[in-house]
Amino acid sequence: MKLKITPLNIATAFFLVAAAYVGIYGIKLGNSKTLNFGGTICAVFLLFALVVFVIDMMLRNFFAETKKLWIIELSFITLTAVIYLLIK
């Protein structure tokens, strides 16, 4: 299996690093001193990493050329960011 660096690989690595950081150092939401959502946020980041990894594997099967793969994956990331900002 040939190793390909793709945008969704980078996103997966980001989500795994974010999950590890939140798991180790914790996170506070707002000014709350009693609520700790570190475990929940860590689990959400791990779920995002799993979903992005699966999507990356599916897209690799459809597009063999690295250039096309990069274009499709960057388009997917852009579309996801736009949808997120519209919902927010």
C-alpha cells in the first residue's frame, strides 16, 4: 500500500491531537468551575477523526490520482466548513 498524504489525513491527525490534548489537559466551557466536559469533547474529537478517516479511505478508492484526490478532499473540507458556518 502506497502512503499518500492527503488533506483528510491532515484533518484526522488534527482531530487525534486535539482529542489527546483535551484528554490530558481537560477543557472548561464558559465560566463554569464545576462542569468538566473533557471526556465528552475528547470522545467527539475521536468520533470526528474516525468519520474523517473512513471518508478518506472511501475517496481513495474512487480517485486513484493524487491530484484529483487532493482537489476532491479540499472541496469536501471547504463545503463542510461553509455548511458549518451557515448553520452556526
